[in-house]
Amino acid sequence: MTDINEIGATAFVIAAIRAGEPEKPQPLFNDPYAQWFSNDRARAVARQLDEAFPPSTSMVRFRTRYFNRFVERGIAAGARQVVLLGGGFDMRAHVFADTGARFFEVDQKAVVEFKRVTLARNGMEQPSSLSANYLDADVPNGLADLGLDLTAPTLMVWEGNTMYLPPESIMPFLNRLAGAMTSFRIAFDYFAADLQRREFENEEDRRRLEDVERAMGAEFPTGFADLKVFEEQAPYRVAEEGSFDNLAEEFGLGPMVASYPEDWRETLKLYRYCVLERR
Ligand SMILES: C[S@@+](CC[C@H](N)C(=O)[O-])C[C@H]1O[C@@H](n2cnc3c(N)ncnc32)[C@H](O)[C@@H]1O
């Protein structure tokens, strides 16, 4: 299992990918702050990802746009609190500053402190943050101490996290959240394969996923072949699900994805999003 400190390093890679968005022919989002968290090493890893499996960085772009939409829609529907769980260098608190929603962040101390110092250097403030391993900490009460109302509608963004976590930690964690918070939706990305047992329908999928792991320098021990586990082992309802490549038309990049070889598109079916709603 990859150490949590090394998982923290992946946040720089995601920032490096986001920092490249303005140069894309058709940008999918605006994150002018991502460049503050990018560096040569992270850019080199992003290039390795592109070599390992060319659509991988495009799917990070798709997911950023998707989670932006989750936040926008949730706020439009009345949520006034957003929690960025394993938020890394997510700057949505500032990107969505004029919505009036209050943002909270959770990540390990080294990541939160790096972000806090970087923002301060640029005259900006880090949102209320819980510095902790969220698998060990009492997240709801830690956030309540920072001002989160545990009974008010809340959006939780759990982006780029599930695949790195120990498989046995997921359901206890989600059950703890559901036990303490009454009204929330949690959105996450995941691999739709039994990664615990490394079960793949074809060997190409396995090779690509393992190439991406190597490039990231982190293992993906957890995937979900079937989302029913969240309804059977925790008090959730699957409110939304799909694969990122299927958002291509909607995001104006249909021709790009349509030009991918058939076998790439097959592998991309494994990378999906899900929104769970507490029942
Ligand atoms: C791949 S990065 C994604 C960051 C951000 N959500 C994004 O998409 O840009 C994963 C982040 O989750 C954090 N993380 C993973 N597991 C964690 C845990 N158990 N407790 C706290 N933070 C965790 C890491 O420190 C890292 O910042």
C-alpha cells in the first residue's frame, strides 16, 4: 500500500495537469491558481502519464469539469457548504468564492500547510481546513469544530482519492460520515474493477492501469466493480453514475474521444464517477 505522504505528492501532478488547461484548444475549466502548485517533477510525471496511456491526463481534465458541475448544481439546488475531502490543491473555494457557499478542506497536514503557505505568499487565505488522515480522524466533528453545520445540506467532493485507499477502510469511513451528517451528497471518481483481486476483463486494461500506477508512483488498491456495495453496506443511494469518456459530447470534446482507438475507449469505460446521497 502506498504511504499517505507519497499519495500527497500526487496532488502536485494533478495541479500540473490543470495548469496546462489554458493552452488547450478547448479549455474545460478555469483554474488560474493551479500553476502555483505545479513544478518540474510534477510536469514530468504528467508527461509520463501521457506516454503510459494518452487519454489519462484528458480524463483528469474531464473529471475537473465534472466535479465543478457537481458543485455548481449542488449550490444552485441550495447547498451552502462544500467539503473537499482529500482536497490536495483544489482551489474551488476561491474559484467559487462569489457563490456564497462556505468551503472546508480536509487533507494531511503537509499538504494543507504547503497550500496555506503558498496562498499566503499570494495574499490569499486557506479555507477552514482539517489537517488529518481522514481515515483515522473524527471528520464530522473535526469539521463541526471549524463551523460545519452537520444538519445542513452539504456537498462533499472526494476527487482522485478512492483508488489510493485501503479497500477495507472505505465502508467504515462512509458509515461514520453517514452516522454523523444528515443531509449530504458525496461525489467521487473510481475504477470499475475489482482491484483488490486485480480482476480485469482483458489484459490490456490491467497493463494500462499498472502503467498509470507506475507513472504516478502510487498503487491503486481499491476499485468498485459494482456500486451496490454502497447501498448494501452503507446507508446510501446511488444518485448519479457514469464513465468520464461519455461526457465528451457534452464537454464539446466528442470528436477527440471519437478519434481514440476502440481499445482505448474500452479501457476508459473503467474510469467512472458516482454521486452517493445519504438515504
Ligand atoms: C490525487 S490527489 C487529489 C487532490 C484533489 N482532490 C484533486 O483532485 O486535485 C489525492 C489527495 O488526497 C489526499 N489524501 C489521500 N488519502 C488521504 C487520507 N487518508 N487522509 C487525508 N488526505 C488524504 C492526499 O494527501 C492528496 O492530497
